[in-house]
Amino acid sequence: MFVELNNLLNTTPDRAEQGKLTLLCDAKTDGSFLVHHFLSFYLKANCKVCFVALFQSFSHYNIVGQKLGVNLTVARERGQLVFLEGLKSAVDVFFQTQEEPHPLQFLREANAGNLKPLFEFVREALKPVDGGEARWTYPVLLVDDLSVLLSLGVGAVAVLDFIHYCRATVCWELKGNMVILVHDSGDVEDEENDILLNGVSHQSHLILRAEGLATGFCRDVHGQLRILWRRPSQPTAQRDQSLTYQYKIQDKSVSFFAKGMSPAVL
């Protein structure tokens, strides 16, 4: 995890809020560093993590995780991490006989809108163990990235229904957290992606939006991060609070600074 980002969000693994949905969004840049941050953050917080990885392989996340101080292989073996590797699972759906419905079963269906098996997978992965003392602090669902489901033929409404049911189970029933990455198509007209992004944004308590620089590539500044806290229960004047920082990604960390305050230009 990135300590500087924790400082900006005023949180640490041992005092994170529960029952929250965090939206990660990237536009004209790669926001995957945010996914790696929250994955390592919740593993260090001793949470039970269900990671629906639709974009990269397990080995990729594991290599980056080791740089951030977590070992995904060990976490998976001890039962803390339940990892759905979308790239590998998609092949299994097509070429292996399944005794039970596969989480990505919709890939074989003519009407690719049934995400119930995927929801059942998440619910089964995060359900509390009966009897005995709780081993993990609270459950967490992490999805990277939700936009892939649109590319696979699932409609935005079906994806939003999936998120709604996951939120009802993880955030409300189990008092856990959700972290979802959705790409912003930006200048490209993509109505389905816009519906998905707006729908998830409306449900989110925290939005982290990574954006590329309007001026293009820069060696010392890789982009800017907009942080938006949403508090629906607060009065209108106090409901939303936002901050914007620029950042530079390094090998094992990310540094954040105010606009125009990069060490390279001071």
C-alpha cells in the first residue's frame, strides 16, 4: 500500500471505515496502481478479500503485491484471499465441463446478462464461517475492472444490478467494503460505459479518479488524482468534499503533491 495515499485519505489498515463502496476511475491513464494499493491495504488490515480480477493474471498482481509488502500466494493458501482469475477462468468455461454453474457462465449463454453465478461466487467466498471466533476483521470485494463485463457483452443495467446485490450483501449485511474499478471512456462515445460509471458513482462513498495530464506525457508528473468524499446523510453544503493532487509513480511507492509543486520544478 502507499502510505502517502493513506495520509491523503486519512486512514490506516487498523482504522478503516466499514460498509463503504469506493469507486476507482481512470481516464486517459492507467489507474491500476490504485487497485494494487487497496488490495495490499485490506490484506494488511487482516480482511477476508474476494478479488474478481478480470483484467490481469494472478502472477501480475502477486509480483506487484510483493513490492508492496504482501504475498498473494500465501494469502490465498491461508484462506484470506479468494481470487477469481478471469483470464484463465474464461478458457475453462469454454473448454472444460462444469458440474456446477461457473462464475463466468454468462460467456457461454446467448443472452449474456445473467450475473447471478458471479454474485453467488462472491457471496459464498465472503460468507462468515459458522462457529468459532472470527478469523478476519471484515469482508472486502475488489473488482478489476468492471468495464470488462461490458466488453464481454453484458449490459450496463445487468452489471449495476450485480453491484446492487453485492453492495446489499457485502456492505449492508456483512458490514464490509467494496472497491470497484471502472474505466472512463472519455471522448469516445460509449453510452453503456457512461451509464455504468454514473450508476456506480451515485452509490459510492469515495471516488478516486486518476487522470492523464492535459499537456501530455511528463517524466516527473504522471497524472493527477481527484479525490471526492460523498456523504449523502450530511446537509447539502457538507455533502461532498473534493481535493486534487498530482502524482508520480515509483517502483514501490507513489508520491503526491499539489498542482505545480513537483520537486522537479521547484
